[in-house]
Amino acid sequence: MVIILRMLVFRTIVIGTILLFIALVAGPYFAVQFDFIAKPLPLGFFRYFGVVLMVFGAPLAAGSTYLLLVPGKDRPVPYDSPEGLSVAGPYKYIRNPFMLGWILVLWGEVVFFRSVPLLIYAVILTLSVHFWVFAYEEPTLENRYGEEYRRYKASTPRWIPNWRRGLSSPAK
């Protein structure tokens, strides 16, 4: 059983790394190849705010991934969670901190590079992720965890953190 779990975690890390590379490196690289189509966005010094978005987004995504993949007290590996839904770290305040983290990185790239084609790419990718979460991920989690996930969903926002939740958690 331990070997199977390790293989699943390894597979998730590899697939996740490939998808993140496509979303945050290959996709933006391809998009900026079309920068000749439009002038750069006139952001001036504000473009450096993109670095701030990347600096906050990358550790949020990495830390959220760690919480999902590495077992520990109150956070079993998601492939083997017989005790039910587990809410730790940023998952106490927001349902999708991993995706929010890498979306912040992507929008940081948009702001920093001031690229119109990259802006279009980011809008398409952000909307695609939102609809994937809404149409696939959340119903899947509801089927898996039932009422426990519905309570978590009702009390924890999807994209904008609820800092007032404090340390309370609907998880068992």
C-alpha cells in the first residue's frame, strides 16, 4: 500500500510539474511570440507589481501542493483519506490556494511583461480553470466527501480568502 501511495504522489508531482510548466512557461512564451500584434500595455512603473504577484503566488502554490501531497497530522495524503476531508494551512481560508497561487504567478507575468497576447492567454486560462473547478472538481469533491465538503464549501470562498475564519475548521 505504501508503494502504491508513493507512486501516486510521484505521478501527481510529475504530471503537476508538466502542467505548470505548460501553463506558466511554455504558454506565456508562446503568447509573447505574438507581441508584434499589439503595443505593450502602458503600465509604467506599475509593471513591477507583477513581481509582487509572482513572489506571493509561487510560495502559495508550492505550500498548498506540499499540504496536499505530504501526509502529516490532520492532512492525510488525498489518495488515502479515510478520516474524511482535511483542511490545513491556506485551505482554512480559501478552497483553491494552489490554483490561486499559480494564477497569481501568471497574472504577475502579464503585468511584468505588459504583453497583450499574454493578457489574452491569461484571461482564457483563468476562465478555463474557474470553469474546471466549478464544473468538475467541486462536484467530484462533493461526491467523495458529501455533507462535510458541502459545509466546507459554504463557509470557505473559492478564490478570495476569508481571513475572518480564524483557526476554525469544518474538517474533523
